[in-house]
Amino acid sequence: MPRTSGGAGGGGAPGGTAGSDGALLSIGAVLSRLRDEFPEVTISKIRFLEAEGLVEPQRTPSGYRKFGAKDVERLAYVLRVQRDHYLPLRVIREHLDALDRGEQVALPGPAESREGLDGSLEALLEPSADPGGPSHLRLGRAELLAATGAGEAELDQWESYGLVEVGGDGGYDAETVGIGRLIVDLGRFGLEPRHLRAVKAAADREAGLVEQIVAPLRKHRNPQTRAHAEVTARELASLSVRLHAAMVQSALRVRLR
């Protein structure tokens, strides 16, 4: 990827984000400038985007990062299309490469890109009878970070509050991608991982209820009965989610009167 000193011009890339005097900025100064539009951005997020090759700031002899105006514009572009169009980093990187070549980039509408994201995620998480199928997919840490757009520090927080769990093999279930994206979306409204502990506790209780119901079926000698336990568990989980959503909406109607 070309260095960001060349900039990602055109295609909706923001302008005027950094000063026009050509002065280089520290990562803290960049954070201050970006937070006017992206209050949820963190230094760890900027470092993550750098690690993913989306921005390449200069380095001083002592190793400090120094960002130019084009670097800040590039970061703002990445954050904006993540927020407004839900594009994965792989696609954003392709857009930036095209912009570096002077090409125009067409962005999907927010609803279109959200539907595409949800559709692909739904297909990924669709239960499969094949042990090697999508429902048994394992992701590494770097893959999870790229899929959710989170930073290392953010993932550490998710794990510390029990919102996601890393397996003994150091990998994550495919469902963790959906959980991570939802946590990121909620974070845009100011909800931090510590606020979501109650949600995780409620989910664990609901899972426990489902487990109590299907446990006798799973222990049955008849393989068809054991298979029916999996179907029953998925149906109960779907009903539980719908009930939870309906109750939240009902509670909100009462509180927002």
C-alpha cells in the first residue's frame, strides 16, 4: 500500500481535518481532532488501524508516531465508512488503494451495506451438521479484530468482562464476530463493556433454562432423539431472543411515556 503521505483523495475522503500548516501531529493530537466526529475512537483503535496497514504515520528517531494532514484524513475516512456503511476493513483497504490510484469509489447506502453484512453473518452462523462447517469455524485474534474493527485494548476489555471467551486453542467461535460487532455498535451510543455485563448475565441464565429442557433429550440412547435436542435448543433460543426483545420494547414504552 502506498504511504499515506500521498493521501487518499476523492471518493468522499474528508478534507480539512488537520491543520493546513503542514505540521505533524502526535497520536494524542490526532485523537483530539478525530473525537469531534468520532467520540468513540481511542488511541488503541488508531494503533490497530496502523497495524492493519490502513495508515502509515512517520516515525521519529526515538520511535514516536507523527501524523500528517493526509494521515488524519485517511483515518477519518476509515472511521466514517465503518460507521456509516458497516464495511469490513478488507473492503475499506481496497477502497483506499483505489483512491490512491486516483479512482472514484462508489459507497453503498447504509441500509444496503448493513443488510449485506447481516446476511453474510447469518450465512456464516447458520447451524450445520458438518463438524467442519461454518458453525464450527474458529477465528484467530487478528481475524476477530479485523472482522469487528475493534482494537486490542477493546478486545481485552470484552474478555475481562466475560462478553467474549477465547478457547483453549486461542481461537474464537464464529458467533463471537456477531457479538463483537454488536458491542462496537452499542459503543457508538456510549455503552461500554462494563455496562453490558448484565446482558451477558441474562444470556447465561436463558442458556441455562434451555439446557435444563434439552438435557434429558441429549442423554437419550436414541440418536434421533439426541438430534432432536439440537433442533429444540435452537428453537428455544430463537423464542427466548424474541421474548427478550418484546419485553425490552414493552419496558421502554412504559419508561418513555
